[in-house]
Amino acid sequence: MSELPSQFSPSEIEALLYQKWIDAGYFKADASSKKVPFCIVIPPPNVTGSLHIGHALDHTIQDLLIRMKRMKGFETLWLPGMDHAGIATQNVVEKQLAAQGKSRHDFSREDFVKKVWEWKAESGGAILGQMKRLGDSVDWSRERFTMDEGLSEAVLTIFKRLYDAGLIYRAERIINWCPRCLTALSDIEVDHSDDAGEFVQVRYGDDEFGITVATTRPETMLGDGAVAVHPNDERYKHMIGKKVLLPLVNRMIPIIADELVEPEFGTGAVKVTAAHDPNDFEMGMRHSVPLIVIMNEHGVMSGTGTEFDGMDRFDARKAVVEKLRSMGRIVSEKRPYIHA
């Protein structure tokens, strides 16, 4: 007779019990069943690391629902899987390479992709182990990964159907862009933080007619297509519809009225750089302001026809302010100015 352990070991008991469930096929779904179906597609965790407490809570709730339906006689399927996470996973791999004094540019495309797949195998294995430790009653025979050949084919097929139906179309929009990764980023992948920047008031126009605008990004004035004021702002009503000289590029741009402008902020007059700001883009669409792109994909000033072309955007910011200061166009400067 074996001696009773002095301490209970959940990991040992739960692992044995879970394996018995798997071997008995308790969690497998029968597609030919006549029972009422109930299915949950697991929100696939990213292969960027391990599961956290939020995953544990989410999986517990899903497990509770699927087990309850199973006990009530439904034909249940809880479909497991993982998400490749795109740029987030690439960044994890790049950080590992950086710790070794290397970068992705030290590898061919094929070799770097191989590194990413190696990470997926390592991280994915850890995640699957955690799901089993949680006791997830998923149908492991149907486990999927978002880069599986079948799923990739399905994505392309659905994309084409949506395109053919006119629900997907090509258009110019403001996107989040990473000049290091050289890729677009979804809103959920962008972390916002406060920055100790600057707040500069610049006078546009000439000796006869002018207006002062306030900005935290002076370098983007090279792409301005308009100046906007609030339609009810008495200070500027007489200016609406007129044109003003844009310094440095010597381009005449219109003064427009839009309710998006906050009269109390800064001078109450804002520059409209439709190609480089989401609010300006929306305003530009309403008033047909041209999209003037002044940076390339690396965040370097380009195509402005000025001395600032070829400069990094942050270097150009300093240089633009210095140039405006030498021209006597700076009305005020505030540093640091905390903004998002």
C-alpha cells in the first residue's frame, strides 16, 4: 500500500485527469451529430509570449459556458488556436536578436522568417501547455493557427469576395506608420504617451495680411494646405475665404471655417496638414484640402522643395523653428509643452 503524500500536488493530479479526458475524446465535436450545436471559437492568443491572468479569466468563462452546454446535451465545439500577431511577434524576435547584437538585416528574408517560425514553435508550445494546465475543454483535433495554409487561403478568398462586392476599396487614408518596421500599424498596436515637446506660434502671411497659428509640429507646416478657424470666432470671421502666404514654401493657402477648431486653444487658428494628421485629414476631406506628403516611409523630409529635404523629421523640426526665428515669424515658443 502506497503512502499518502503529505502534500497535495494539483499539477500532478490535474495533468492525469486532463489526459484521461483527452484520451476518452470527451471534448471532440461530431459534425454529423443530430444534437443542437453550440460552438465557441476561442479568441486566439498571440504567440508573442505566455498567457496572462486576463487570458485565464477569459478561458475560464468560455470553459464554463461550453461545459454547461455539453452537460445539457448540446453538440459542443470549443475551437482552439493561436494568432501569429504579425508585427508584434516580429518585434519580439527582433528584441531577441538585438540582445545578441544582431538585427533582422543581418539575415536573408528566408532566414529571418525561419527565426520567427522557431519562436512560434517555442511560444506556441508554452501557450498550449498553459491551456492544458487551465483544463480548457477544447477540441484539440481541430487546433488552428492563423498562418495555417488553409486559413490563409480562406482570408484571401474572403478578401476577394468583399472586394468584388465593393465592400473593400482602395482610398487615401491616414494610417499609423512605423518608420523603423516600415509597416502600417493598427490602432490597437499603438501606445500613446505624453511627450515633453514644444508649442510654437507662427505668423503666416505678409506685411499686408496675416494670421498666427499654433502648432506642436512646426516641420509639418511644409505640407500645409489651409489654415482653419471656427466659423463663429469673431476674431477671424472677416478672414474666412481669403488666402494667406505660407512661409518657407511661399505657397498661398486658403483660410477655411470648420467647427472642429477649438477657439480657446492656442490662437484659435490651426494649420491644416491633411496628409499628416487624422483630424486635419477629416477636415481636409470636408473642404477639399490637398494631401501634400512631405515625408518618406523612413520619416525623412522629402519632396518639399526646401533645404529641409533629406532631414529626419525631428531634426527638421528644430531647423524649421530656427529658420522661422531668423525670419522674425515666431510669435511665441513654449518648452517643454506636455502633449500626447
